[in-house]
Amino acid sequence: AGAGSIYVMTWGSGSCPNLPTSVSTGDAGEVVIRTVGAGDDVACSDDLAVTTSVVRLPTAASQAHVLLVQIDGTTTRVPAG
């Protein structure tokens, strides 16, 4: 996604996707991303679609060689650069 950014892909309703709402760092090389959907009081389509968002990384995390990216509790190792 370019220097200091990553793509985050979420699956869910095409009309009410989960979108990244907060980005923080834990230890060096660890990024924690939280997503939020539309909520229960909104009528969403009953389909399954992928939504891609670009997330800017905090400066400390973007300088690591390998990132541990945690999205809503699931952690993935991502090679930086």
C-alpha cells in the first residue's frame, strides 16, 4: 500500500462493511487494529463481500522488519517493506 501503510481486507456485508476505526502499537513491531461494523440497528444486505482499506502505520511500527498485525484479536506476521 506504499511506505508506512498496509492494506486491511475485511469480509462481511457488502452494504455495511467492518472498517478500521483505530490503530495503535503494542511492542515494537506490533500493530493493533480494531474494526467496527454498522451495528444491529441498521439493515444490511445479506451477502458476503470483501472490503479493502488502507491503514497508515504508526511511525514506530513502520520501521520494523517484520510486523505482527492484530486485527480484532487475530494476529498475522507481515514482512515490512
